[in-house]
Amino acid sequence: MRKAAAAVCALGLMGAAPADWRALDPQETLVIETTKGTIIVEMRPDLAPQAVARVKLLAREGVYDGLLFHRVVDRFVDQTGNPNNRDGGTSSHPDLPPEFTARLKPADVAIVRSASDEIAGFLGATPVAAEAADVAARREDGTLRAWGAYCPGVAGMGRQADEGSANSEIFFMREPARRLDRAYTVWGTAVVGLEAIRAMAVGEPPAAPDRMIRVRVAADLPPAERPRVEVMDVRGAAFAGVAEAARRAKGADFSVCDVTVPARMR
């Protein structure tokens, strides 16, 4: 599956023009240096404003620097972000309310799959699902209830049993786990570093855990030190080709998790 996805992305890159790419907003980009490489996350305040604000705050306070990936489950998830380096740790800040769904305009989502009861596509680089598009026409504000789709590279907020207990813990998906949709807050997607996510030492806890060395908001770095990353514009023709190639390859089994938004370093 990984080789097929890489081949599809390569085809999209070959046919992409300069207009098919967009630069990341440094205010909404998180740069995570880890012992397995750099992870660059495009954050989505339009999906989870309070979670994004919390991640930025903790990064700026230095809370995340040096923390372990304390629970890593192969083909599932990498967890980190707890100051005590184990489940149940929190920062000095209050817990957050759940942000499992958001209201979006249909035009906000670049749709790659439609069904009678649901659409799926991308909000920037983040995969999302939502109510069927015709629901918006029946709402006064013209919005759809949408939620992040837990595909590879997606970043979520950890929590305890209480849905309102997210605090500092974050996690990254190694593989799809759509059972997490609408149960954990999605706050962004790793546009660079999926290989690092999948390379983290496995264990609960790992015998020799990897760690986040430094975590910074890109806007806080000197301009010369900011990573120069562009992602493919999901509104463009090149991305439409990437999605169509994935759709043909998967056939009836096609889902939003079969598409990855290409990224490139400049």
C-alpha cells in the first residue's frame, strides 16, 4: 500500500506546475525536531482552534522540548507531549473541551469522494469527512458538520476517558484508524516526516524511546531558519490527478486515506 501511494504521488509531482503549489503559513506550521528526523505539521485552527492554540502555547513555553514518545503502537499511533512522559500527564493549563467536529462551508473542502450520506476530502493538507453536500443547502448558514479523518500523518489530541480531558498530549498516526474519527480532536497533519513517525521505537513504553528534541512554531524562527516547504494545492489540477490515480488504483475500496497531499522542500 505504501509503495502504491508513493507511486501515485510521484505521478502528481511530475505533472505539477508552479501554480499547483502553495507555501505553508509559518503562523500555522509546527516544526518538530525528533531523534528520528524532522516532522513538519500544518495546523488547522479552522478545524480545532483551541487545540491549535494550546499546541502553540506549549511549544512557545518549551514544554514539549525533550519529551519522549512514551507509547508507540506499530501500525497505529505515536503518543507524546505529556510532561511526565507517560499516560495521564498534563501541563499547568486547564483541560480543553472536545473539538471533534467543526462547521465548514462546502467550498472549504476539496472533495475526493462523495456518497449519499457523506463526503470526504481535504482541508488544506488535512483529510476530513463531512455530511453530504446537500445538507448545507438546508441550513441557514450554509455549513456542513465536518471532522478530521484519522489517516496516516494526522495529528490528534490525546485525552483520558472524559471527552473534555485533552491537555498537552499529542499523537501522530502511523496508519489509518478511522474508528478515532469524532472521538479525538484533529489539529493538523504532518506534511513532512511520515517516515520519521513510522520509524519511532515501538513499545508501551518503548525500551529505548525516541523523543521530541525541539518543537517550534515556524513563525518564531528567524526567516532564514524556517523550513521552506510547499504543499500541493488541493484545488489545483495536479492534485485532482493524484486523487483520480488513487481512486482508479483502489476501485470500490477507495477512501480519503488512500490520498496523500504531496509536499516538497524548496
